[in-house]
Amino acid sequence: MEDPLRKIPQISKILNRFAGLYPEPYVKRAAREITERYRKEIREGRRGSVEGIYEEIEKRIEELRRMSLRRVVNATGVVINTNLGRAPLPHSALALVEEIAVHYSNLEYDLRSGSRGSREAHVESYLLELTGAESALVVNNNAGAVLLVLNTLAKEREVVISRGELVEIGGSFRIPDIMRTAGALLREVGTTNRTRLSDYESAVGESTALIVKVHRSNFYMGGFTEEVSVEELAQLAERVGVPLYCDAGSGLLRDVGLGSGERTLGEYVSAGADLVSGSGDKLLGGPQAGIVVGRRDLVERLRRNPLLRALRVDKMTLAALEAVLRLHVENRLEEIPVIRMLTESEETLRRRARRLSKLLKGIAGLEVRVVKESARPGGGAFPELTLPTCCVALSHREISSEELSRRLRLSDPPVVGRLKRDTLLLDMRTVSDGELELVLRAVRKALQGE
Ligand SMILES: *Cc1c(COP(=O)(O)O)cnc(C)c1O
């Protein structure tokens, strides 16, 4: 019998075969990968022939041709899902992004005077209108805003902060670490669960540059706890002549009727905070950005920090942010996907779940039920809130729910749900009506051949 190793086609032969059908770099890489794999498997006795090698190569070419960054159907129910891209933008914001992205623009050009302008000026007036602050600045993200504030106002000086607020948000962002990186000296007060005004009072002194309050965002404490309000801290800050900076986290701009877990940036300002920062892509519902609002003299100092150059926002971000801020100013909140999803009624979710379950019924082996559940908004917002929601629960006669979940993730488009015991839940809070057909297509594809 002929050695199957000798039957593995030459790379040049594979290139010829796919010439004109696919771009050569993908063919080359797929050919190399698959022939190597076949060679190895034949040598190890795990494969007896080269049958199917061209099909395998073509499959790999198709994979390589797909964009790495892909649209995903978020059926996790977590509205602000950092892993899945956080806030989906309103469609209407895209028109401005495209206009600005593919053309030249007045990004840093004052059309009236014909001279250099400032890129942040495009969104500043909206932020002042929405928060009542004296001045505003936009940077790359809220982590950047925290870094800029601490580095500008507290480099080599003391920052007073409650031990209960030395939080970690999303893995790589830890308040103590960012303080150190900014060059600020941490002066912790109180304990993890209780911090009183007197704790701050006895810590604040000559060497204090800043009092900082951080929103806990991704967890909450119950039971024997105590914290000092923004109002009380603002009075103390004023009395001792030290600014108060609040990291609000979520960037909420208007009351969306979800309870008291979050204050708007404007409420921080009116409670007396000298500077407040938040994210652009959490409850603000816009692009990744860090928003800073507050006292004019302090924002001016931030503007003069050379670090700002490294934290500045891109024109596409500014375009998206301007479009979304305009929706806030005009109170068209239902057009902002994050806010719409968070406030959608149970009845709407139930109707959507019924529609999806009707579409999925009849797929062989699949059991489909509509179930009531509850979910958290996620991503550093309303940590105390769980929202009632409605899910489509899937289970399969022959396939485990883990396997079903894996296949749906690898389907086209990928669908990400959440597992609960032996079912896969597709949460309707984060799936739109327009996506139901996509879910159907993905489920069909995932179960092909079963
Ligand atoms: C999310 C969050 C951050 C980080 O914001 P990014 O925009 O993701 O950089 C910082 N502080 C708090 C309190 C947060 O909730």
C-alpha cells in the first residue's frame, strides 16, 4: 500500500486549485495548517488517508476570511455587557459617524475664525446643558478620566478615600492601582463596611490634595454598613478647602426611573461635587469615552496636563457621542438602546419570548419553553437592581445544554445565552424583535445533522 504521507498535496498544487476563488494569503495559510495537521495525524497513526483534505482546507479558508470582530446576538440578559461590546449605539448615531469618518471635518478647526479649535468643544455644550456643570471634558474612557484627575490634582500628594470604595471593576481596573499609577498617595479611611464623616475629618489635613468618592458599581453592601453622602463630603471639602471628586461610574445623564441605585452626573454636581466622571458606554448609552464635568478652574487644569494628549478621543467617538448626547438633550431616551432595554416592560418581553418560541417549535429534538426569570443590568450600573425578565429556555433530547450553548456560540451569527441547570436560557431583554429570525437561523445551523 502506498504511504498516505506521499499523497498529501503540494502547497503549489493547493494554491492552483483555489486560485481565483479566494485571496492567496488565506489559501496559503489554510494549506499549510491543514497539510501539517494531516501529516502529523498520519505519522501518529490517527489517520489512514488524505481523504477530505481539500474540503478541510476550504473550510479553514472560509474561517480565515471571516472578520475577527463579529456581530453577536446577546441573549445573556446583561444589558451593559463589557465582554459583548457594552452599549450598542443608536442607529441614528451612525449617520454622523459615517459622515465624519469618511470625510474631512472641523474636528480641530474653528470654521468661524479659520483657526485651530478644540476637539472636545463639539460635545461640551451638551454636557453643560445636561449636568448644569461649569465645564466639561471628554477622554478615552472613564479609567482614563480617573487617571487624569488624580494625576493632575493629586500627584505626589494625598488622596482621602473610604476603604469601602477601593474597588475592582472588570478585572484590570483597581482603584488603588490606578491611584499609584497616577502618582497619588492613598490615604484610606474607615473600614470596609463602615465609614463615617469623622473618619474623613481626622484624615484630611495639610497634605490632602483631594477627597475621592467612588461608586461601587458592580456590587452592593447590605447589613451593618454606613457611608458618607456626597452632600456631607462636599461640605467637608469646602470647609477644608480641598476639592471633592466623585467617580460616578455609569455616566447616567437623566433619571430613567429605575430607582435610587444611580445618581445622574448632574445630581452629583448639584450635591456639591467639584468634579464628577463617568463612562460614555454604560448608562449614557454611547461610545467608549470618559466624561468629566465640574468646576471650570479644575477642568482647565485637566486640560493643561500633557497626559490628556495620550487620552484624547478619536473623531468617530466624538461623532457618536455628539449624536447620543443630542438624544439625551432632546429627551428621546427610547431611541437609546441601553435605556430602552433596561426599561422595557415584562409584557413586551413576554410577547417577544412567545414569538421566538413559536419560531423554534418544530425543530427536531428541541424542547422550547417560555419562562419568567430575573437578571442584572450588569457592567457597573445599578448594582442592587434585579429586573424581572422573560426567557426562552432550550434543551435538547440528545445534546447537553453546555454543548448546545457551545454550538450556538460558534453558529452564524453567534448567539450567547446563559446556562441555568440543564437548560440554555435566551433572555429577551437584550434580544431585539429584529434579531429573532437570526436566532432561529443560528439554532437551525447549530443543530444541522442532528
Ligand atoms: C466602569 C467604571 C470605571 C471604568 O470605566 P471605563 O469607561 O470602563 O474605563 C471606573 N470607575 C467606575 C466606578 C466604574 O463603574
